[in-house]
Amino acid sequence: MSGSLRTSVGKKDAKQLRTQGKVPCVLYGGEKQLSFAVEEKQFKPLVYTPEVHTVELDVNGEKFSAVLKDLQTHPVTDKIIHADFVQIVTGKAVTMSLPVKTSGTAPGVKAGGKLLKKLRRLTVKGTI
């Protein structure tokens, strides 16, 4: 994903970015907090999938490896209005939510039972 730095941060600036089709974003976890904007179209392969992805962010020529931490959407239109990323730093722990996938068929299901999934996502913490 490529984006551009935000010079001013606030409600007016964020609203203006959204009318231009961009999403205001923040990158946490590194040496400094970074505010930038990305086009909304670039979020489609990242958000609308059950998989978990690491993202290579390119902000004005600087490259960062990150994970999408939080996403805010509009309550009526479901458009993305804000995104938070956590930078992946070697040796520093990152918490993320992973989808739970089952494989195979349980003997109880083969005998006519029903499989109930209590958890759809599992929160894990680890270092790289």
C-alpha cells in the first residue's frame, strides 16, 4: 500500500481526505507515530478477506512492515473512515487476531451431529 503523509491532523483535514476518496491512517509501534492517508481502493484485498496479511506500507518513499490493527467504518454506508496499523519491529511483540480454521471431519459429524464453532477468531501475541 502506498500513501502520503498528512501535514495537518484533525476533523476538518480527515473529512476533506474522505471526500477525495482517501482514508486517514495512523502507524503505531515504531520509533515515532506516523499519520498518513491511503486511497480507499487499496484496502479491498486487505479487508474483505478472512485471511490475515502483513502489509508493506510505502509512505513518501519510506517503507514499513505493518499489520492492520483496527478499522473504523461508517455505520450506514460501510465505507472505511479510519485505519490503525501496528509496525512490525524485530524483537518486539505484536498482538493480532487470527481466523480459526477447522480441517477434516469429526466422527460426531459423520454420525449425524452438528459442529458448533464457539470462536471464529483467536487473539495471539508473538515476536518476529
